[in-house]
Amino acid sequence: MKRPMTAPTGTAPLTPEDLLETIARMDKTGGGRQPSTLALAALTGLATAAALVVSVWLLVSFLAPDTLPPARVSQTEVRVQAVAAAEERTADLLLSPDPDALPERLLDSLEQAEEEVRMTLAETAAKRMPPAFQWPCQGTVTSPFGTRHIFGADDFHRGTDIAAPLGTEILAAAPGTVCFAGEKGSYGNLIQVDHGSGYVTRYAHCSAFLAQEGDWVDQGQPVALVGSTGRSTGPHCHFEIRRDGEPVDAETLLP
């Protein structure tokens, strides 16, 4: 990519606003439509548009690093494809027979490139596959996901309760990083594992932790022991799967 052209020494750099004002002044005076001036305007517009496009993609990649799993489409591939498309469209615009419409058409091309990036990221995120989860412990499901009546009132249960003897090992349902291990309100002692791609599992009411925050755990590795801490009617593991922060029915993702 060519370096952006700058104004002569002692003057401020040429901005997109300066470019539009210069072209408008040229239209009013009826002069200045020389090939060299149009070429300078076109190249300046191209450099500005390209810089803005790259800035948008870099921002997207920092804000959503897990949006594009490497196994499907890498962020680099998406940006390279979008850059190539934007550059091709801009090159066509530079050959436009109507130089007066060039700045506006360059901005339209930039907006189109930004929209293509957003659509690609959204489509890829929608196709993310969940990890291959396993049951966290052996036992009996006593309270499934959904509406229930407990403690004298209706309640929406965000997890699956698995009754098991006190001290039974709770296993990581999928590999990931422990992102929380401590006391959390009605959950009692809670341990939480981040599996990437927006998926997190929670294991509540534990009597003890076997892993701590920051630890990497493999699937099937013991992370805690069954207990009855917090809001509980007896020893059990309250198991939750959350996708992008929202609880989902764990049994629909378990074998």
C-alpha cells in the first residue's frame, strides 16, 4: 500500500474534509479539473479509506478474539478477503468517468466493506459448535432445567441438579480454564470453567475445591467435591452450561 500523501512542509496534512472542500470549491469556480489534481485527490481518498477499513478490522479482532474459531475461519483470512474486495472496488472507482462523485463513492465503498466484516463475524459466531460435554458426576437428576416450584414459590431453574453422596468427585465437563472458584450467594461454593467460544460451565454447592482460579483442567479431571452449601436441600451438584452468558438446558448438550 502506498504511503498517504501529505501537504507541503509548514501546512497541516490533507484530511478527507479538506479533500471534499477542495473539490466543492473547484466545482463552484469551474476550474482546477486537471488530471494531476484529480489523481492526488483519488490517491488521498484511497489511502484514507484503506486506513479506516484496517482500523475497523483491528478493533473487531481485539473486541471479539473468540468470535472466529481457528478450526473454521481465521480472523486473518476474513480480513484479507475483505481488504482484497475493498481494494478491488476502490480501484474500479478510480477509473470512474465521473470524478465529481469519487469522494462520496469511496465512502460508500468503505461502509460496504465494514458491513461485510460485521456480517461475516455474525455468521461465523452463529455456526460455533459447543464442546463435547460429559456429565460432571454420577447420580440422579432431581431437578431439571426450567420452571419449578421450590421453597414455597415458583422459580426458574438455570441448571440441572444431580443428587450424589457427599464428597463425590465433580469432574470438568469439558477442557478449559477455571475462571472462578469461591463463594457466590445461593450457589454456595461455586467453581466455574471457561471453555472458550462463549461456553462456560458452573458447578455449585461444592463441599471443597480441587482446582483454583487460573488452572487449566482437562475433560474428566476432578475440580470439586459434592456438597450442600448455599441454597440447598441436600448434597448435590448444581450443573449449569452458559452460552454467551445465558443459561441453556445442559441435558440437550450432554450424551
